[in-house]
Amino acid sequence: MSNLPGTIKIGPVVYLIAQVDKLEDDDYGMCDSHTQMIYISKDQSAQHVTDTLLHEITHAIWHESGLFSVKRPDEEQIVRTTSTWLTMVLRENPAVAALIINPQPAWPYSPQPRGDSQHVKR
């Protein structure tokens, strides 16, 4: 049983969160903004799950905020937009905020070697 929420609101859009046994290319997570899906691999620790979820939320923010369509956004545009949207996402999804602050095991996890230990894909 997982303690990840089944959905998350990113601005006006609700994304589904699906937990999968494994993703292609040994990725830990994936965000599909076209189908409003966030996929999280079960093949990681609780700390990695929360980091991966936040990483995929940031991809969703990138798309839903329109930053992806800005030609060569500067650092201030990226930081201002991302921080505002992230604040909104965490306020509208308190269960996600609590999970990020205090990660709990989402499912039984047994670490397995994953290729090059120096490189982590998210």
C-alpha cells in the first residue's frame, strides 16, 4: 500500500499519480503533460520517492505555467515562475507537502543495483 496521493493539482489541472514497478531506461519518474500523468517507479527508497515526485511536479509546473514556450527564459523568469507555482501546488496539496517534509516508506523496498551508481536519472 502506498502513501502517495492518487492525484495532484498543478494550477488548474489535476494530474494522476501512478506507481509503476519499473520505467524505461531505469528512470525513477516521468511526467506526461499531454495526458496529465506522473509516473513514479517503486524501485527506490522513500527519500528518493519524495525527491522524484518533486522533480516530476517541477516538470508539470514547467509545462502548465507556460515556461516551456518562452524562448530562452532568463534565470529570474524561471525562478520567479517556478517558486510561485511551487508555492501554489504545495498549498493546494497539503498531503504532498507533508510527504515531502516527512517521507515515509511508500511500499516495501529492497535496494537492487541499478547500473552506474554515479549517475541517477530522474
